[in-house]
Amino acid sequence: MRRTVRATLTILLLLACLAVACLWWRGRETTDCVDYTHTAGRRDTMTSLYSWHGSFVLEIRREPPARWNQRYVGWAWRSFPSAHVWTAEHLKDLRRHASWAVGIGVGYAPFVDDSGSGAAVAATSWTFWVPPIYPLMLLALSPALWIYRFIRQRRRVAFGRCAHCGYDLRASADRCPECGQPVTVPAQHAT
Ligand SMILES: [Zn+2]
């Protein structure tokens, strides 16, 4: 049971790795974005998660109620070319305003939002920048460990060693004298 749960989790994590790698690759040409637009109250708030030009970017944008935001209330998924659109220019500008350390950036910038039809409004934007390699490594860590342990166990059993601790079991038939685990017999030697 535990093994099945672990195997399922490993496969899910590997799929997540694949998705991150695909987004990363795609980001060079195509920007993918998930937006959440909230317009109630005195300010409109847009929260966007972008995969853009080798970065994952979280942007939280705030501005006075603008008519054009009404059209996007709630969740939205957008996909557009990574160059030559308003968002790309906007992100380029925000990247310049960010402070960077070890590839991670945090930025705050006031700017004029003229992205919609209607009068431009004064907006502010918080951004958080992460290179995809970080989430990729984080997601890959557990599956890599699991696969390493799985291969090590198979090798130990094949060489007549305890799958659990690696102790030489050629003189033991029942239990490992080192860790007490039952002896696992390699498939080809089983009777
Ligand atoms: Zn052992």
C-alpha cells in the first residue's frame, strides 16, 4: 500500500516536472498566464502567474477601478506570443525594477496602465521572479531519491545483500543479522 502511494506520488511529481520543463521551453516563444481579476471595492486587483522568457513571474497589480477590468473578472487563462504585446513590454519594464539575488527577483513599480480602452490609470505592481530550474529541482528531488533507492535495493538483492541495509546475507537464510529484516531472495535464485 505504502509502496503504491509512493509510486503514484513519484509519477505525479515526474509529470509535474515535465509540465514545468514544457512551460520553460514554451516560454521562449509563447507566454502562458493564469490571471485572477478581482474588481469589488475601491481597487481592482489582478493576480497573474506567467511563464515568460525563462522565468516564472507572479504579478500582483493594483489600480483604481478601470472599466476594462470588468471584462476579466475571475479566473482566466491566456496564451500569447512572448514578444511584441503589451504584457511583454510591461514585464520587461517590471524586470528592470526588480532586485535580484541568486536568480530570484522581487520588484515593486508604480506605472501608468493604458492597456484597455478608456482613460489610463495609475497602477502599482509587485512582482516575484523565479527561474524554472528551482521548482524543477524541488519537484525532481523526491522522485530522483525514490528511483535511486529502488535501483540500490534491486542491486543489493541481486548481489545477495540485505535490501534494507546492504549487509552480506550469503551466510544467512532467514533474517538479516544486522537489521533484522526478512531476507529477500533474488528472483532468479528463488525455489
Ligand atoms: Zn539488513
